[in-house]
Amino acid sequence: MSAVAVLSLKGGVGKSTTVLGLAGAAWARGIRALVIDLDPQANATVALDPPPFAFTVGDVLADGRPGIAREAIVRTGWGPQVDLLPSEEAVAHRNRPEGADSATRLRVSLAGAVDGYDIVLIDCPPSLDELTRNGLAAADSALVVTEPGFFALQGATRALRAVEAARTSVNLRLQPAGVLVNRVRGNLSEHRYRIEELRGVYGDLVLNPVIPERSAVQQAQGAGVPVQAWRSPGAAEVSDAFDDILDRLLT
Amino acid sequence: MASQTPRPALSRAADADLHPVSGRPLPAPVPGGVKEGKGKSTSLKPGKGATSADALTGPPKDKYVDLGARVPKSVRKRLRAEAKAQGVAADDLLSRILDAYLP
Ligand SMILES: Nc1ncnc2c1ncn2[C@@H]1O[C@H](COP(=O)(O)OP(=O)(O)OP(=O)(O)O)[C@@H](O)[C@H]1O
Ligand SMILES: [Mg+2]
């Protein structure tokens, strides 16, 4: 089992889309994925279309006992391959430090509860507060998402610095899984320029392939289904890209 | 793997039904529908006429009465500490918690 925290300190660049795209790639392959939604916006929770649930990741963090996350994990509308530790608005209460063990509560709560999954995908909120710290402390690797814009390099640098800070404080085994460039329009020279700029600084850490911008992503999210289940050329392109990224995360 | 200890039961966080900014009860259930937890809904009853505007205006005013309930001392201590931290009366905080929890 490999646990991946998906983060960017900037909002709206495609963290939830990446988590859903990778969960969908696992779904298409028939391997088991757990999505942990640490974002009080609960976008991943909504897109995964779970049945009514009693508990959220906020209750798990407030409790903090070893293995307690098991009690809050639910099935999703995507079927038995993809499970969810859901979020809700009130999870924001857990975004500030509470006691000495505050940043490692998620990790402790997952102990023994996630052995049955091939991959655990953690959707972090767009900030570097206690929820993201918990995500980084519970993960084996951290995937940084960025868009190919003017702030991409700065954003990726800050996020990778945060990963390094987490590695030297709350999680010694944490590795950077790479920088994933999302919403790429290959015909835009500005996008090509920004990707080259990122590669110039971070080399192989910038993942190949990049994720293209396609309307199928939003259509599938709106319908509560994996993009891999959407029938269109754009959906196929995005699915292929996420499949390659999943390979890289699993090796 | 068999465990020697009983399976732990998770409960809702004390503030799980309070809005993170206003500290007032959340008016709407989480996405995914009304929750089913130990047979009880933790969201406000639709019959109360809760709308999203209630998050800002708070619940309708109601008369306060005595509630002769005994609770563990440690719970009272945590209630008072949390009320102090939020700058509200313990009566108000307890009312909010009960109001949000009860069907
Ligand atoms: N590759 C893509 N093609 C088309 N639309 C996309 C793509 N990636 C993301 N989007 C859209 O962009 C919006 C923001 O994406 P998403 O919610 O995944 O970002 P986020 O980083 O999780 O945001 P937040 O910081 O608010 O959590 C969404 O509407 C999503 O559908
Ligand atoms: Mg998101």
C-alpha cells in the first residue's frame, strides 16, 4: 500500500481532480483505492457520490485513537473499488493545532485500517495548516499539483519546501512524488514555456505526462462518475495520462 | 487480524455540527444526504425551517429553562473551557450542542 498526499498551496489548480483521476485509474484497473478528503470544501466527497454517512475525517481527527478511521470509511457511488473517508464543512475546526500529537492524528487513526488498499489518495485543502500537515504526516509521498501559469514555479517551490519541512519534522519517510502539471493546453506557447521553465528547475521531478485541459473532466465530476467511465476523446486522453501517473506512484 | 480489545466506537466531534466561522449550528446536512448515525440525524430538522441564512443569523430566540441533568465532572470542565475559549456562556454552548445533535 502506498499513501499519496496531493497538495498545492494555491487553490483551484486541480488537487481534487488529480485525486479523482487517480482513483478513477485505480477503478479502471480493478485495484482498490481509498480517498481521504481532508478539505472542508468536500469536493472529492461530493464527486465520489457516497451514500449518507455518519462520520467524517473531522470526527476521526478529533478522536485520534489508533485505527479509529476504520469507523468512518464508507463505500462510494463508484463501486467496491473506491472507498472514502469523507469530509464536510465542519472539518475546518481541525485546521489548527490541538495538542502535541495534532499533526500525526490522521496517521495514527489509519494504523491497520488501510492495509486492504493498493493506494491511499489524500486530498489536501489549499493551505498549509493542520489539515495539510496531517495529510503530509500520514503519506509515503507527496504529489504537488500546479497549473502551467506565471505562478507555477513559485507555487511548486513553496509546496516542495513544505514537503521538505514535513519530512524533517512530522514524517521522516515522506518523499516528493513529483510535480504534476494540470490543465495544459498543448497549443498554447505560454503553457509550453512554463512547463519547460519548471523542468529547467526541477528536472525529472516534473512528471510526464502532463494532464490536458478537457471539458470531460468537469462533465464526469458533475455526473459523479470517474472520468475513465466518460465516453469522449478528451476523457480518453485524460484517463491515459492519469493511468501513467498511477503507474509511477505504484512503483 | 483478530484483536483482543473491543472494536472502538467513533463518535461525532463535539463541534462537528457547528459552523467553523460563526460557531453556530450548521443549517444543512453534509453532501451525500442526511446522515444516518446510530439511528439519529445530526442535521437540523427540515421542519425547523432552517435555511443557509441561519448560519449568519443564528437559531430563532427561545426561552431558557433549567435542565436538571447530571454529567461527568470532566465533561462539565470541558464544556466550561470550550465556552470560555469561544467567549460564550456555557448555557449557550450546551444549548447549541444539544440543538444540533437532537433530532
Ligand atoms: N484537466 C482539467 N480539465 C478541465 N477542467 C479541470 C481540469 N482540472 C481541473 N479542472 C476544473 O477546475 C476546477 C478546479 O479543480 P479542482 O477542484 O480539482 O482544484 P483544487 O486544487 O482541488 O481546488 P481547491 O484548492 O479549491 O481544493 C474544477 O472545476 C475542475 O473540474
Ligand atoms: Mg480541492
